[in-house]
Amino acid sequence: MLEGIRDALLILNPQAGRARKLPGEQIERIQYILARQGIETDLALVGPPGAAEEMARNAVKSRMQLVIVCGGDGTLNAVVNGLAGSHVPLALLPAGTANILAKELSVSWNIERAAETIRRGTLRRIALGKVTTFDDGVHNRYFLSVAGAGPDGAMVHAVSDRLKRRTGMLAFWAEGLRQFASYRFPRFRVISGDQSLIGSLIVVGRTKHYGGPLRLTTGADLYGGYFELMICTTRSRLLYLAYLPLAFAGRMRWAPHTHFMRTTSVRCEPLDGDAAWLQVDGELVGHLPAEFNIVPDALTLVVPSTSA
């Protein structure tokens, strides 16, 4: 139970996947459900890029007792970057396209049902991932679930925002088919401790779930202080196509030319002329080179009592 929490900031992204279909009456019902649990909410609508992160920072400054995100993985990532390092708890009402964290925590995709579980949740202090990029200076970005460089970064870079708003996950599958025909699979060196590999895809996982129904880093643990890495060393289009049924089944460990390891730090350095694009929590952050590090004790998360 969330004892002593009486007020919260409800950050709603009206442009997130399923949030666009939320009528005003349902938002009022969500606020009523929370008020019935003793949590009064101030509603804040996400506007221009960077707004959600700034809202979260202001919530920390004003000592809000709780921040609730109603949006997708991108909105969640922005809020996490505003809350990182603070002790203001974060709760989730999933309203996006992929909703990776909701799958990981077994949060209901029915937003009203998810709201009903918040008061009964428990607070867990967790680590975050941090990626450092070097495009036009040094830039840091926290991430909660997953980062990747290679084909997935290229897909996030190229997918149409308009098509994504209209069709959700289908936009990514359509872009994936297009990339399958044209992507060059630029190589990069992956360095972690005394281990070094040449790869064409790296997934840096804090969660078992990936985009859509895929599960790649099934040895990752959101409550653990480490990443699980999945590194693919092939450049074969046909082999990448053969990976799909294994990714659906969560059996990528059976896939040829894939390597898994646990680490708290990893660096990726491009080898070819075309640098691989990089995404975190489904949002583009640039391209390689990049460093990934675990930041312990970085975020307080509201975990539903139904979560395994």
C-alpha cells in the first residue's frame, strides 16, 4: 500500500498511441478512481517535445508525492529523465503502442483498471540504464527498459510519425519490411570488460520484453543492477528473418550468431563508414559511438501487487 500519498501529478500525453482515443469523460473517471483511493491529481497535458521531462522536474521541485504517467514508452522515458535521482515515485497508466514496462509489470492495459491498482502497489527502488552519446558534444539519456543499436535504431529513425499515430505497431512492421530490403548492417565493436565482439545489432536490456510481442533479453531483471546484452554478429538478411519466430517465442538464446552477457557497462564503436542508429525505449537518440552504464538507486517505481 502507498501509505501517506495524498497528491499526484497526472501527466497525460494526448498524442500517445491509445491516449488519442481517450474521451474527456474517461480521464475524469480516472481522476475520480484515484480520488476514491485518497489520491488527488493535478492533470498536466504534454505539449511540445521536452514538455513531459520538464513537468517531471517541476514535480520534484514542488515536492509532489507521486507522478503518474498516462502515455507510451516515449512519454515514460521523458518522465523518467525528469525524475532520475529523485525519490518521487512513478506510476504507470499504459496508453501507448508497445507499453514495454506495462508488460514487464503485468499492468492492465485497461487504463481504469490500472488506476484502481495504484494505491495497492508497493514502492521499489531500481537502477536505470544511462546512454552517453558523442554527437556534437557529450549527451546523456536515462532509459528504463531497453536500448538498441543497429536495425532497430534504423527502424525508429525512419518510421513515419504520421503512420505510427494512425496504425501503431503496424508502422514499425511496415518499416521493418522496408529496412529488410535496404539496410546495410553496418558493423561495430562491442566492448565490455575484457570481452570484445563485432556485431551488427546490440540490444541492451533492463527488461525481458522488447517492442511488440518480442522477448529478446529474457535474462534481464528490472530489479537487478545489471544489463543483459544480446549481440548479433551476422549480416545475413535471411538469418535475421529466421530470428523472428524465436524472438516471438522468447527463445533467441537458440539463435545462431547471437551472444548474451550480463554487464554493468558496455561501449560500442562503429567500424564501417555508416554509423548505426541508436534508440532508447523506442526513441531515437543519435548514432554510435555510445557508452551504456547502470546507474544504481536511481528511480522509485510503483509496482502493482499483481506483478510477478
